[in-house]
Amino acid sequence: MAGLKEKLYDKILEWRPRTKKLLQDHSDVVVDQVTIGKLLGGMRGLKSLVTDISYLDPDEGIRFRGYTLQEVFEKLPKPQKSEMPYVEGLMHLLLTGDIPTRKEAEDLVDEFSKRRILPRYVYEVIDAYPCCSHPMAIFSSAILSMHRESFFKKKYEAGINKKDLWDPMFEDSLNLLAKLPEIATYIYAKLYRDGNRIQSNPNMDMGGNFAFMMGKEKPYDDVARMHFILHSDHESGNVSAHTGHLVASSLSDIYLSVSAMICGLAGPLHGLANQGVLMWLHELMDRLGGEDPTEEELTQYVWDTLNSGLVIPGYGHAVLRKTDPRYLLQREFSLKHLKDDKIFKYVDMLYKIVPPILQEQGKAKNPWPNVDAQSGVIQWHYGVREYDFYTVLFGIGRSIGICANVIWDRALMYPLERPKSLTTDMLEEITGIKKND
Ligand code: HAX
């Protein structure tokens, strides 16, 4: 992988003086204020992290390396006869900031293919899990088990200059990313197909090979590419990205960091919401005995959910204040490929019905749909009906963003993350509620 690594190294050398200058000459410049509201409110919106891989604007949505999602999908090279770009090309973009040439993207496809073989024990770890386990728990463990392979760990133990740590992190990241489709599809086969798996095809790109191992025809390869690209990065403050970055800040290797981030992604307020949407829709279908709902019935169902103190899965966001462009891109795909799908029709009706209800309820700051409102229905349509599995797909995509971030964290020699805690007593003293006598 000499070409990409050299290019990345040049970028790193160019970038380092910028970070150094900010730190040396402007360390005391105030960027944001830490209020009690922020401390007790999950640090929502607090400007306290740095990443150059992606930026999330509340109104516009995500940009990867300065490119909107539309631009990313238009500009990245695509495999022959495919609607969606190479996932490997996205990795090149996130790492270097440059749209790769077809050759650069295909070089990375070859590199992933060379690194895709799993150690035998990973299958054994997966097999050892009891059947009713959630696939995200298995996924995290399978990744964790490969910690012993870490090149970064070996280099660190042997003694390596801090400036060079990005290099073994890069090698580990490529090794891990190349293996994720195989791990995920093996878990799928174990849990839902009595262990009948399809071996990987070394001549395919990541999305194509994933579809192949899932036993799916076209256009599922494009579904996989779209899914992995859309879910790859969403700047650094969300639970999964922040976890990956935090764990790696203690110089844990990529296997430890990605395994941990998968656990954060598995929560219902984060990545698990995509499975939540499908469960919630099926409850509705059961309630209606399979009949198509009227607008009134859907409205009633949304209100019933809210009145029971539950959230509407797939709606709202901690940063976004408009419809998530990741939702819109998937909607565009769905309108083209699955517009007559029964569940897609529900999803589309909800797009009209939910936002005004959330606005009327007046709690959610963002009444619009997020990425998870639309992703599950596409999987369902193409026959991946085990919705427990949907967050694993999210996890494959998110790992790409985490790896790009963590490689750059080491390249820029970001330190151990260690914010300071206060006690409630201290907050009451600061506010004057309690006198310190
Ligand atoms: N349905 C009902 N109530 C909602 C809501 C929704 N979809 N979204 C927010 N609210 C409520 C919150 O629960 C909160 O209520 P309380 O004051 O009673 O605690 C209030 O509105 C204010 O919340 P907020 O400031 O608008 O939103 P947060 O930043 O606290 O939370 C969440 C953001 C995404 C967690 C939230 O919108 C939510 O729970 N949505 C449903 C679950 C979901 O779709 N999660 C996936 C988000 C995208 C993602 O990370 N994908 O991985």
C-alpha cells in the first residue's frame, strides 16, 4: 500500500505545523463556554473536539472532507455497472482529503482483498456465543479477539517514536476494515442461516463481496456500498465516534477502539434505532392485522407511542435541525428501486405525519427524520429481515470513519483525553445555591 501511505505521510507532514502553531501560539483562545446546562445536558453542542475528516452542519448535514454527500456519491469512482461508488474510494478520501482516481480506489480494493482472511480463532469466538446473543455483542467480541494481531501494539511494546505511531495504526486499520464484511456475514450465517455461509470472493470490492457473502443479487451490492459510505462518519461527538477516539487516546490499538465503539453504537438512542424503526413498524402492522394504515391510524399510533413515554425511533437528532441528508439519499434510492414496497410506503407516510406531531408535542428540538428512519426498510426489501442485524451494517460503515480519525489522531499526536469532573456540591457552590461555609 505504498502509494496511499506515501500520499498520507506527505499530508501529515503538511498538516502537523498547523496543529503545532495553534497549540503553541493560541492555546488560551476561548472557543466555547462550559455552562451547567452543558455539564448536565450530555455536553450537547459543546465545541470540544477536533476532527478534519468530516463536519456536521445542523442545517446542511454532513460533509466528508468538505464534500456534501451528493458530491461524494457523484465524484468517487464506481465499479463497472454500479450506481454506487467503491467504499474503498471513500476510505481514500477520508484519509487524504482527495477524491481518488479509479486506479487509487482499485489499488485499495486489491489491498483489502489481500488482507481479508480471518484468523481461525475469530470463527471460534463467534461460534462460542449462545444463539440468542445480539449480533452487535458478537461483532464487538470478534473484533476484540483480534487485538493479539495488532501491529501497533507490537511496535509500541518494542519502542517506537510517537511521531511514527500513525503508521502501524494505518496497517492495523486496513487489516481490520478488510475483515469486517467476513466477520459480519459469518455472524449472519451463524445466527440466521444455520451456519450456512458463503465464502468471500477475492475478486470483488468491499460492497460487492459483502453482497456476495450475504447471497444477494444486484442491486444489493449498491445497497451495501451506499450503506457503508453513508454511515461512515458524522464528525466526532456522536457516541460511537467519540468512543473510538477516546479509547484510542490511551494508545489502545484499533481492535480495542473499534470493538468499544461498536458497543456504543449498539444503544437504542444511537445505531440501534434502525432496528427500532422496523420493530416499531411491525408492531403497527400487527395492530392493523396487515391492513394498510390510514393517515388517522398512523397519527394515532405516533401519539400513542409518545403518550407511553417512548421516543419515535428514527426521528430527532442531537445536532441536525433539518431532515438528515443521509435519509434523503436513501429515500431517493428507495423511490427508484422500492417505491411499491409496503413498508417503504409506511416510512414515507410517516415522513409527512411525524414532524408536525413532534412539533406539536414541543419537546424534540429536531422533529425531522435521521438516517435510521430509512435504512432498515431497504434491508427489509432486499430480504435481510433479521432486523437485529441492521446495526452491524452500520458498524461496518462507522468503522471506516473511526479508522480514518484514529490514524490522524496518532499522526497529529493528539494526547490522552482526560476532562475534569466536578461534584454536585461544587456546582451548587458555583451557582450560590449552597454556601461554602
Ligand atoms: N421522539 C420523541 N421524543 C423525542 C424524540 C423523538 N424522536 N427526539 C427527541 N425527543 C425528546 C427527548 O427524549 C427529550 O425529552 P426529555 O426532555 O423528556 O428528555 C426532548 O425531546 C429533547 O431532546 P432533544 O434535545 O431534541 O434531543 P437529544 O439531543 O436529547 O437526543 C436523540 C437526540 C437522537 C437521542 C433523540 O432525538 C431520540 O431519542 N431519537 C429517537 C432515537 C433515534 O432515532 N436515534 C438515532 C439518532 C441518530 C443516530 O445517532 N443514529 O445512529
